[in-house]
Amino acid sequence: AVRERDLEGVCEDLVVSADGARAAYVRQSPTEPSQVWVLDTRSGEAHTAVVTRTPIDTRELATPELVRIPAADGPVAAFVYRPTGARGRVPALLYPHGGPEGQSRPAYNHVLGPLQALVSRGIAVVVPNIHGSTGYGRAWQQAIHQDWGGIDLRDLRAVTDWMGNEPGFDPERLAVFGGSYGGFATLLCVTQLPDRWRCAVDLFGVANLVTMIETSQPNWQRFLRRWIGDVTTDREKLAERSPVNHIDKVRCPMLVLQGANDPRVPKSESDQVVERLRARGQRVEYVVFPDEGHGFTKRKNQDAAYEKIVDFLTRELLD
């Protein structure tokens, strides 16, 4: 007989014992850091085996609402975190995840932690799973292949429009923040939807699709040709869809963060953005970590980066 057991939260890394009597898994939720649980498959009883302790009062963390936002290519699922006890309209942040073949889930992790910090300060956060995301079927995931700056931009426009029309949000105080592919999405937003943003944060984002492919390591370059496009046949399209070539449209202050030794998205991608913004006299802060690659792994750098991000967004949206 097959029985269902609601394990609650986001569960992953499932391992079943050889005799099938027990199953171990990692569980987390918006208000619960990762914990290892063990389930008795016969009785259905579950208990924690490894507990992650945090100094944060998890009762103060926000639980998101799942919404489906109408878009040209199908509704976009998004998790919306709202500040509690807000009076009047609040500023709101759009957070497109990296990948693009990744997925944002309602789980407390190294990304959601800083986002929760923003919510606690009175800033709403909208976390969509646009085309390219996993978990919504192969067609949804692969729709972005060789269409960066196409179907994803249409989704981002729809989500931004929804945010601008959401009664609880202040349309004059919207921000966007993302890393890696999410940085590309952020740069798309500020160049293709320039009138919508009070500020933006680009975390080691792809800025130039042509140079991204041409300067990549050979094994990664083959993958990028299938994923993003071939510079020998698609150069004009790739150049047109590269945010760096539309940087003159940016109207909001930006914060850019980058690892100096990034093998995946080279520092030269962020350099191009910052150099062109500064040449136009646009306000931009640039933080480079000399001892980091793609993503920040050292605790001191993680703390410094996310403190910088939270302070920048708080200052621009609330002060």
C-alpha cells in the first residue's frame, strides 16, 4: 500500500535505508534553517536528527504568499514576502534567481536570509520563477535556451507591471537585485525597463553575451553556445540583447559586487558595466573581493557583501 505523509516545508536530499524502514532528508522552510529529519516509514512518525541553530528569532521571519502572475507566455509563479504591520504602501524588491536553470523555493538559506532582513525593515520582496526555472516542466525550463533577453524579459516585464499595480506596494520605490544569471536579469530590468526602478544591485551578473561566450573556458564555452547562442552565427542578436550595450538607458543608482577570480562570470563583465556607467556620470558603487570566485564562499566576505547589499537597498528605498 502507498501512503502519503505531509513532511511540510521544502524537503530534499532524501536517502532511504536499505530495509526501507527509515528515510532521512533535509527540511527547511521560510522560518526554519536546514534540519536533518528521519522518518519512520511504517508509523509515519518523524523527528529531527541534526538541528541548525541560529541566533535569529525565527518567529520574526515572514512566510510568503504564492501568487501566479499573468504573463504573455504563461503565468509566472512568485513568492511574495510582505512586511508585517506595515502602514500604507511599502517599497518592494524583485529578486530573480540565478541559473537560469535554478528555482527559488520558500526555504531559509544564504540568499533568503538577507531578503528576510529587508522584509524585517519594511521592504516587500517578490521572488519569481520565470522561464528557465526548474520544477515547472522541461518546456518551461528549456524555453530560455538561446533566448536570453527574450522570453525572460517578457516575464520580468509582467512581474514588474504586477508589482507596480499591487495595492500594497509603492510603485515609486521598486528595486531589483540578482546574482549571476539573476545579475543578467537585473541588468535587463534597468536597461529595458529603466523608468521602473529606484535602485538596483548586480551581483557578478552577465553583461555582454558576446564577451561572456568568447572569454569562457573551452569546456564551458561549448555549453554556452548551446545555452545562450553561437557568436559566429548569432553575434548581432547576442549583441542586441546584451545589457551593456543599452547601459545609456540606466536611470537609477546601482551597486555592483564581483569576485576578482570568478571563472564563470569574469570580472570583465562587471568592469564593462561600471566603466560605462561612470563614463556617463551615473551613480554606481563597485565592490570587488580579491579572494573570491563565482559566489562568495568566505564567511567574512559573505557578511560584508550582504551587509553592503542590505544597507544600500535600505538607504535607497527607505531613507
